Amino acid sequence: MVQFHIQPDSEIPASSQLYNQIRFAIASRQFPPGHRLPSTRQLAMQTGLHRNTISKVYRQLEDDGIVDAQAGSGIYVRAQGDEGGSSRTRSPIVDKYPEAHRLVQTSLDELLAQGCSLTQARELFLVEIDWRLRCSARVLVTAPRQDIGAGELMVQELELALQIPVQLVPMEELKEVLNQPDRNRRHQSLFYWRS
């Protein structure tokens, strides 16, 4: 269970402290969509706040479209995208690829469940995306067949320096390789060996 801590000597009102901590728990997916929030009694015992104060915070969360109160059942986190009054803008890409968006949400939930912070999860996504973008570049090294050994040395050094795959093509086959259709080709660099 998420632990909430209220600092009684803070200039920030206790209700605002609790409100912000619950919002953070929801934003960081510690409380994912559909999760039932602790009862006012549980939170009162944990934080030392009066139940009326906690009820006020829950009403504010409901007014802000972050949670739903279900009579006799409890307070539940709304599904992402259901935040009626939220200032969050929705990207057109979400509408175009709804299944992919759900996959990203699920992946992020799993990373958070494993202990990653949102910043760490973002870094993991960015590292993978950067790697794939670099791999979509096409680097060719070409050398005459009689000097193919020198071309192999160039390939090894370039792969170490660039950290992307490099392809060695004998100069005699270069025209054929360049004329091959490649839908994934974004960038192409050529390195020539001259003896």
C-alpha cells in the first residue's frame, strides 16, 4: 500500500499535501486505472487527518475528473482518457493507433511495478528508440575484391565507432546493392577504399 506522509509543520495545508500525493500516486501508476483508493478510515489512521478532510480531498479528485465515487463500493481511479475536465491534450496518434497506445500503457505499468521511476522508464524507451533509429541508417563500406581485407578492417572500426551495423560490399557489386529496393532505408553513407 502506498504510504502518505503529512507534514503538520508545513505551510502547505494538510488537505493539499494529501491531494498532491494521491495525484502523484495516480500519475506514476502506483494507483493504476480501476484501482480502489484506500477508505477514509484507512487514510485517517495512516495520516492522522480527520476523515472529513480526506472526504474533501476525494471530492476534489472527483470534481477534477481523476476518480469516480461508487456508492457503497468506494473511490476508484478513472481510466486514462476519461479525465473529463483535465487539461491534458490527447495526441492524434493515440486515436490512430489505440492498440499500440494500450501496449505502451501496459509496458509502462510493468516497468513501474518493477520499481522503475517514470524518468527511468522514459530513459529505457528513449535508449531503445535511439538504437533503432541508428540501426535504420545504412552504412556501406566498399573495396575492390583484391583489397577486401582492408574493407573488413574498416567495417570493424566503423562498427565500434558508430555503434551501428556496417555492411561490406565488394566494389564490383556496389551498383546492384544500391539498386535494391529497401523500404527501411532512411540514410545511406558510403565509404570507399582506394589502393
